Amino acid sequence: MAMLPERRLYVVNPMPEQIDPAQRAALQKLDTGTVGHHLEAGFMDPGMLPRIPGSKIAGTAVTVRITVPDSVMAHYALKFTRPGDVLIIDRGQDQRTCNWGGATIHAAAATGLEGVIVDGAVNDMDDAREAGLPIWARSISPVTTKYRGMGGEFNVPVSCGGVAVNPGDAILADDNGVVVIPRGQLDETIEGSLKWLEAEQAFMRQFRENPGLCYPDVTGATEIVERALGLRS
């Protein structure tokens, strides 16, 4: 009879290579809405809310999976995180127990961590504002995890906000939401999104300088609708 492989209580993998500083700087010029004009996938669902409005981060995904009410692995990750990293935490089905709060927030900020994205609950947002640590999460909860030694995984593929995230993926998050960009698509995504941003800015200048323009006439919406209605040949 074949034996099932033994499951390790903790899995710790090496840190991913960070995205290039020039790529990160380019991402910081964008917003997730602009990237949304270019990409179709990789966007976390709307339940992943910025807990400090006005926050914006860009960086490299470092992942943690903790599907039990235990905070050990989330804290252990801070032994390795670097400036420019974004910690992505997969909480599985445990959407009630907070594993990220006051002391952890200040410790994370001291490492230079770019921000934290938790598919689950957090708390102590006053500490997050004081420390300047941007956080995206589904909810706020007073129920906290403990050091129970129940296991966890570090730098493994995870699911966060309904999106697959691999260590080393690029993350852009702001008030509009969170987008995950695989490393292999990053340069093309940045190039396409920057072109869209440039065109959009030129478009808005056109309307500021010519207030009498009719928006749907310029965008082509008028032609599409009126052609469908048979008003145009």
C-alpha cells in the first residue's frame, strides 16, 4: 500500500528575487485603475479594502499561508522581509481571527516593509497609521491568533483576494484595489499601462482646453450607439 507523503508542519522557502528598482519606480507612476485598462486578470476582489485611505504601494510579493488561528509564520516572515517587499497573507477559511495587529505592525514597519495584504482580518489601525504601514484586508476583528505552533508556509504559491500569487510577483495596490502582475508579464504591462496613462492625460487636457467638446462624440460612443440604432450608415 502506497504511503502518503508526510506533511511538514512548517515550510520555509528562499526569498524571491525582487523586481528591478526601475520596474518598481514605473509601477509607482501608475494606479490600479490604469493597469485595469490593460490587463484582464490579476485583480483581487473588491472585498480587499485599503485600511488607510490614500495608501499606495508597489513592490515584490513575499507570501505566507496560515489557514489556522496561529500567528507564528506571519511573525517569522519578518525575519526575512526587505524594503520594497509586500507581504501577502493567505488566511484560507479563517476570516474571523486577526493575525496582524499593533506590535506586528510596528515591527513590520521597522523592517522597511512596503505594505501588507491580508485575505482575512486585521486590527489596530491606529498603530498602522502611526507606523505608516499600508494594509489591505477584508475585515477588522478583535479576535486574535495565538502562538499555537499549528504550522504555516512561507514563500509558496497562495490565494489572496481570489487571485493566485507567487513569490516574486509584482504588486500594485491603492484606493482602487490590488493587482498582482506575474514577473514574466511585468515589462509589457508597465509599457502598455504607461502608454494608456499618457493618452488619457492628453485626452483630459483636450477637454480642459476645449470645454464645449461632447464627450461621447470624441470617444466614439455616439457612433457605436447611433450606428446600432440605424441612425448612421
